[in-house]
Amino acid sequence: MSDAAQQTHHIDRQHFALALFIQLEQESRHVKSLQELYFLIANETKRLIPYYQAFVINHDFYTKKYELVGISGVPDFEKHSPYIRWIKKVIAEISAQKDTHKPIIITHENLSASILEEGKEWFLGTFTWIPCVDRHQKIQGGLLLTRLDNKWEQNEISLLERLGDAYAFSWLSLRGHEKKTRSIFRFLLKKTFWIIFLILFVSICFIPVPQSALAPAEITPKDPFIVTSPLDGIIKEFLIEPNTIVTKGQIVLRLDDTNLRNKLEVAKKSYDIALADYTKTRQQAFLDEKSKAQVNLLKAQMDEKSAEVNYNHELLQRVEVKADKDGIAIFSNPFEWIGKPVQMGEKILLIADPQKIELNIMLPIDEAISLKNGSDVKLFLNIDPINPLEASLTWASYEAKQTPNNIMSYQVKADFKNPSDIPRIGLKGTAKIFGDDTTMFYYVFRRPISSFRRFFGI
């Protein structure tokens, strides 16, 4: 080959190497994680400079140690294999040298006798240490290359050194994303953090906070008038609808009067017979002494029948049940009552003043706290949970009773503080009851402690 051809071939090789260098630098800038960067350094560098095997080494700034993180040709490696353990010893000996910021060609003369003896079957050529130094002159890591011969040209070393600078830039950039997380993790492992955490935890535990409990609540009438059945009978019809306004004296329902009317007719007939017997005997008494003796008896029988007539007549007047006050009629579906037998005194409906209401709360025994009159209560209605209503506790039962949901609960009542806050009777929601002040520790751990005591019987 002529000199001109050789010179042209040499220039082409330089251009090709420069293009590969630029491509590798660009690829290193576009990787998204350190693992991708380790893989690229170990396997793609060979396109620029040939070598037998490459080891990627990461430098930990905190421990000041060098760590093997990648090997060319394999996606993963066994960290405890004899060969990898020997490579780690070589890395440790290299890192102990004075100037690791510059490339180092390592031969048999640069390693200790013990390492040479241990790795005589693996160390067949030379090692070359290529550091990756960032703009702050700190070693981010490095590349340990092996060849089966000792031929490392100076232009190859220079090119690898510049490529190492490009790798260091990407290394530093990617490490910055993980640095904060790792710094926080290391801080969490320090004793100082746990001391500060313990002090803050103990301080927070003694912060005074009011006790509170959540319980289901319902708007109920205050001092309602209870409409009961005036006699034993069967409900015939309702003359009003639920939740309608009624006035005093208005008929709200009727009982079936068939049986009472029959009894009244029978009583009237019995009275007529008794009256006839009494009149006849009284007339005969003027002539017959024997009849005179029966007058008083027949009069008593007549009075008894008259009383029976009056009693049945009075019962018949009660079949029409009237309202004794103005208000809203509160009862369930009237069709559930029609045809239903009721006993005297059985509650049928309530008549309540819509302006006189109270909050009825059923506080489960598991949520019970120390309560006293005047304690603050907040009601979160189901129809408007964002705007709570303020109330004040007025009464709490001493004994718990079972609710329809089979939950043992204490009954608590409260009055609304703002007269304008008058929700509709029957609305439901959740009430938050505030009790005496306690510590944050007891507030948070009250339920777990209670469950623990019940479980172990302490």
C-alpha cells in the first residue's frame, strides 16, 4: 500500500473513531438510569477500543469504596464466585494507589504476590484502569479493561480518558437524582435522627387535645304529644298523611266501630226490656205486696243496663281520634296501620312542634368518653356533611341500651345553639361529641389500648 493510501486509511480510521466517540457520548447522555449506563459502558465501549473484558466500577462517596457494578458480556454476575472475588481484590489494590485520577496500565509488576498467586489462571495479560472524573475532579467510577497482550497504545489511552470524562458527566447527572433519596435513607439510619424522632414523638404525645367520639344521630321532636289508641280495636282509616300539619281538635284517624255499634244496640234492647219490666212491676206494686218487693231489684237492673248503654255510647264516641295540639303528625306508612289491631294506650303517632327539636345521639359503648352537660357537639347531616351544625349536650343516659342495629349504646341528647339552625325532623347524620381534654397519646391509642385489655383480660 502506498504512503498516500496509508495516510488516507489512517484519516478514515480517525474519522470513524471520532464518529463512534460522539455516538457513545450521545448515547451515554440519553440513558435513564445508572443500570443502563453501567451496561452501556461495559458493552458499547468495545466498539471504540477493542478489549477482552470490561469491568464497570462505581465509587461511593460516603463509604469511599469502589464497587463492581457491571461486567461486559453478561447481564448479571455471581458476586461470590472465585473470579469475581479476585477481581474485587484487584480493584481494592488499584484504589489504594496514590493517583487514581489518571489512567493506569497494570501488569504483573503492579500487583502484590498474593493476588498474582490467587489469580494466576485468570491474569493472562494486562489491566488498564480508566477513571471517570467529573467537572469537580471527583471520581464517579471507572472502567477496568483487560487484554490478553500488553499492547496499549497511547492514543487509545487518551481516547478512553476523554470517553471516561463523558461517562462521568452522565454518571454525575444520574447520581444526582438518586442522591437525595439515598441521603434521606442514610439520615434515617443515623442515631441522631432517632434521637430527634423520639424527642418529637414524646413531645407530641403530651400535647393536650379534647377527647371526641363519633356516633349516629337523628333529629327528633322535643316534648311531642303522643297519640295513643283510646280503646281496643282495629284501625279503619287515617284522615291525614305523614308529616302534615294538623290543628287542635282535627280528626286524625278512625277505629272500626262495627263491634261497638252492635254492642250498643244490644245494650239498648236490654235496657228497653229492663225498663218495661220495671214499669210493669211498679204498677202492680200498688195492688200486690209481692210485686212491691221486686221494684227495687228491677230498678237496679234497669240502671245497670242504662250504664251499659252510656258506656258503649261513650266508647263509640272515641273511635274518632283527634289531635290535642297543633303540630306535625309523625308516623310511619298509614297502610301498615290500616286493619291492624291495637290495644288501649298503644302509641300510634306523634304530634310535634317543628320549632321544638333536639338531637338524639346513640353513642356506642366502644366510643364512650367522659361527658358532661354543656359539652360541644357538631352534627354532620347526611344531606349536607360539609356544613356542620353546632349543638350543646343536655343529657346523657347512665345505662346503655340495645339499638335496632344490635349495638349497645348510650343515649345522648343535645340542643342546637343557633335558633336559625332548625333542620327537619327525621334527618339523620353523624355527631361528633367533644369531651374533656386529654393527651395526644391517649387520644390516638385509646381504642388500641381498650382492645388490648379486652383481648388479654387485663
